Amino acid sequence: MFFQRRIMASEDVKAYNRSVIFQNANVNAEATNGAFVALRSPAVTIFSTNDKTTFIAATPSANTEAIYILDIAESPYVTSGTNVFRVLDSIIDLKAPAGIAVRARKPKLDDLFELGSDNFASSPTVGQFAIPTASSKLATPVASIDTAKFCIKILESITKSIGVSSSLTVYLCQVVTAV
């Protein structure tokens, strides 16, 4: 999965960022970059330090919930014995282990970001739309906009070169309705 912000209000407004621990069926689970999530209501406070509160996040149960996108900033790592090795500045398939707090960005109207093809339940069509899938971290492509729900427009398909011999199809997305 892939997520990269282009222009997002959450880059400048701290209130649009949350620290979250991802859960699946009320159990801490691995968090993946670009996953669509919702804060559980009421928000469950895990710990507070330096005026930051960590919330539980899970897949949205309905597309009318306030949607957040996980933005994992940490490089992947491997361990060997007691040594931890960071794997350069990878931007593909970033994950955080279960129970680790990650950033969740609140997308606002007109925000621009890129999502990888793996972030969609099926292949999106440029010029059409996508909405979060209920009970899933993925977005589902749809032909028309529903102004009552969170919705993104697929503006462009881009092939990104990753390293020397690898490429990735990503989609430039714009938030057209936010709840």
C-alpha cells in the first residue's frame, strides 16, 4: 500500500492529525500506510504526553463516519538478534506493528494526495470517484459522487519509478466531499 501527501490541510493544522493505534475486531493489529480508518466513538484514550492523546482507530463501519488516512512516517526495519536495521527511505508498503501509535490525517475538502493501486478494492478510473469501503482499509471506486459521504476524485494515474528496476502505479486523488 502507498500514501503520499501532496497538499493537505493537515500539514499546517495540527488539529487535523491524530495519534492512533489501529485495531481490528478490538485487538491491536498491524497498521498499513494509506489505510482508511475511523476513530472509535467515544474515542478511547490510551495515554497522554505533551498534550497528545492517542486514540483507537479501526476500519470505518459506514462511509458517513469521519474518515482519517494512516500516514506512517517510519522506515521499515528488520531485526537480527538485538540489532535493528532500517531499510533506507522506502515509501512502499510502510507498516507499523500491532500496538504502535501512528499518525492519522483528517482529509479536508480539496486536499490532494496519492494512493497506490493496492489501496483500492478494484482498479479506479481516472475522472471518476472512490469512497472508503465499509469494514475495510481500502477505497472502492464508484462512477458518481455522493455528496453525503466522504468521497475522493481520481484526477490522474501516475507511474512512479522506485529504485532502479521497480515501478508503482499511483493515483492522484482530491477530496471532493468530506464528512
